[in-house]
Amino acid sequence: MIILGFESSCDETGVAAVCTERGLLAHALHSQIAMHQEYGGVVPELASRDHIRRVVPLTRQVLGQAGLSLADVGAIAYTAGPGLAGALLVGASVAQSLAWSLDLPAIPIHHLEGHLLSPLLVDPRPPFPFVALLVSGGHTQLMRVDGVGRYALLGETLDDAAGEAFDKSAKLLGLGYPGGPALSRLAEQGDAARFDLPRPMLHSGDLDFSFSGLKTAVLTRVRAAEQQGGLDEQTRADLSAATQAAIVDVLAAKSIKALKQTGLKRLVVAGGVGANSLLRSKLAQALGPMKAQAYFPPLALCTDNGAMIAFAAAERVRHGLASLDKGSHAFTVRTRWDLADLCEA
């Protein structure tokens, strides 16, 4: 079966075609970064309107790349949450309308399940069970994954997510939007040892996270620098390096702790922050002596994309967890949605 998937939870419009037997056939993505840059962050109304403009051309592009027509599609998948309400409604309404017009089933997908399963899109695929670190702009969670639809929460952030810590710190440093990648690039020129920043909850004894205190510490250092004559470029680079190191140290330490607590030897890292090169190298260095292995999606699939949504739907179909009923095409979207709720469905 060929599944056409739509992702529109925030500021990226993604469309992809996945075959349940052959895997990913084609995917296309449009990022709204350039549009939101002048505002310093995502403007929900603008995001929703841009999804409307992009989704049909991207769908045609994907079908053309895969050599498919709509007659070849067997099901439509879409992100039903969590995310921005207006943005989610665009993808959901397009998907449900298309499914209705073609007399196909429509499959609602949890955005984080898409991220969680995205490393399975490429070889080597991590076998179950494994620990997953879901780390993105709005989410930081550690999950035990025993199979598709079998997820247990091990720990999560109590306030800011790691991606928010990157973005908010970058804003304090006067860097551009999106802040996280800009901070990481500048960090390459900095000395992380110059500033001693806190590692919140590093020794808390549990697997939860907290990054709001780190943001406050960065603010304190920025103000001190400004009082001493200004925030010069080297100070920005050093603070960027110190901030990145603090976030990565916490993420790596908690991930290692999760592996030890569960006795598992496989770690899946998914979400936009999973593209961070320091995080990847830090985990590789720590996992080696443990004889454990880390799995990452390709860099192109770390951010939000349609491929992960179509693939998650394919996996749920393959495991009998998705309804292929062609009946009602009424739908809802959920701005908040606990991933663990999928285990209760």
C-alpha cells in the first residue's frame, strides 16, 4: 500500500509518499524560516496561510518524483497533533478532503510518534526495544519503546525544552532566527570553558529535565558583559559554546542513565536537536565503552517532515494499529497530545 503523508504542525510543510513494502518513495519540504525571520519567531496565522499555499504544489512534486498518480495511493496520513491549531487544521482538512474525494481511509498521526519512528526509515534500523530521546523545539522526553504503539515515558522536561533553551539563549545573544542552528554555528568559534554555566537537574536522581534556569544564567552573563563594555563577538561565541555544552551534557547524561536503568543497549535520538553535531559526538563517545549504539535519522529528516508521518502511518497499518475505515471523514486536531496516550488506544 502507498500512503501519502502530510505534516503541517508548525512552520514546515511536508509531503511524502511511503510504500508499506518498499519504504520511502519521495518527499518534499518547504520551510518558512525566511518568512518568520523578520518577526524573530513563528507567527501562527502566517504559518497557517503559507501551508495553504504550499501543500498542493508539494503534493504534485512528490507524486511526480515517485512516478505516481493519485489513483496509486491507498491511504492518506496527516499530523493530528500536537502543534499549532491553525497549522494542523490545514494539513488535516487537506488530507481528509483528499481521502473523501478518492474514497480512501485517512489516518491521523501523532507528530512525536513520527519523530520517534523516523530512524527506522533508513538502514541500519534499530531493533526493538530501545530508549528514545525525543528532543526538539517544543519537546524533550525520554521514552522506552518496546514496539510500534508501545511507549512508556521515562522522563521529560519540567519547563523549557532543549530546543527552546537553544532558541531563547540565542535571542539573548542577539543571534538570528532560528536561534538554535545559529547558536550552534557560532559555538564552533567559541571556548566553552570560559563560562561556567549550570547543568540543571544533572544530578536529580531521575530522568526529568529543566532548562529554564540555564536560560536565566545566560541572561545574567549577557547583562554582566554589557555592563563591562558590551557583548563582543568573541564573548558571544564563548557563551554560545558554553550554552551548547551545558544542554548537550544534560541530554547525554540523562540518556546514558536511561540506558543503564532499563538495561537496554540501543538509543534512538529524534527531533530537530538530534541534528546537533556536538550531541551526536558526545553520545558516540559515551556509548562506546557501554557497547551500546545510537541511531539517528538522516539530517534531512531530523526536522519536521512528511516522510516521518507517512512512515508512522505505514508502521501502524503494518501492525494493525490504524483503522482503514473509509467511513466518516470528520476530524479533530490536538494542540496538546501526550504520546503515552497512544498506548491506551
